[in-house]
Amino acid sequence: MPSIVGLLEQREFAARRRVDELREEADRVQAELVVAERDWEEWNIARSRVGEVLAPVDETEDHARTERTAMAEGRTEETSSASRAAKPKSQVPVWREGLAWSVLSVDYQRILQALADRCRLGQGPLTCQEMAALFGLDAVPAKVEALRSKAKRLVARGWLAEQQPGRFMLVQGVTGPSGAS
């Protein structure tokens, strides 16, 4: 008759072997995940770069450049607000002091308004999934990624900050829709 200690040792050995096998499998899966994430990020960057290359010329950037040139030459003539209004599908201008939200398209203004409301209420940053729900959109990947693309563009142009990955907030100093904080 086998001893109880011997049976326990056999079961312990089998359990240890199973744990070792699972650890090896987990390490393999983790290594594959790192490679897949890197590949996904590279495709994401490639899509973003192609989008930048194929995007139309930014009329608001041209306007800002013309305005700076006029100021440098001493001309301070007032331009109409209609000429500063964003055109559909326009790119996001780089934020600078005194630049109002009206230079942005409605989609970008809506993101800024949602984050301004959060800031005013003393709440923290928003994720793109939270924004989608707030805007009444289905939180499907296509909608969330479209919002993420817009939010990342606003970060790149200085309108938003992303202190934690995927969590967006207004940059201090960005003014409200009419130029007021």
C-alpha cells in the first residue's frame, strides 16, 4: 500500500509541473503580445502619417501666418470673423494665446466644450470612450478611434493635454468658445 506522503508528493510534483508549463505558455503569449502591440502601433503611425500627407492644406494656418506677417509690418487691420471661421474638414491650427475655439470645426469644438465642462465642475480628464458616450455615440471601435484621432490632433496642436495615456484634458490657458476662459 502506498504511503500518504508519497501520494501527496506525486500530486505536488504534478501540480508544480502544470504551473511551470503554464508559466512558459504565459511567457510565450506575453512575448507575442509585445510583438503584436508594436506591429499595431507601427500601422497606427503609418495611417496617421498618410492622413497628414493626404490632408488638405490648412487655411487657418495660412490665415495665422498672414496675420503674423501683417502685425510684423505694422498693419493691424481687423479681419472679419467669418474669414477666421473653420471650414469643414479643416485641420487644427496650433494653439496660441488669444486663439478662440471658432477656428476649429464643430467636432473639435464639441470635444473642447466637454472637457471645459469637466474642468468647470472640478472633474478629471476624459477618455475617448467616455466622450463617445457623452456625445450619444455608440462606443464601437470606429467611433472611439475617430474621437481618439481628433483628441490626439488637439494634443499635438497644443489645445489638449494627455498626462495619462488615453485621458484628455484642456491645456491651461485655452480659452472658451468666444475667447473667454
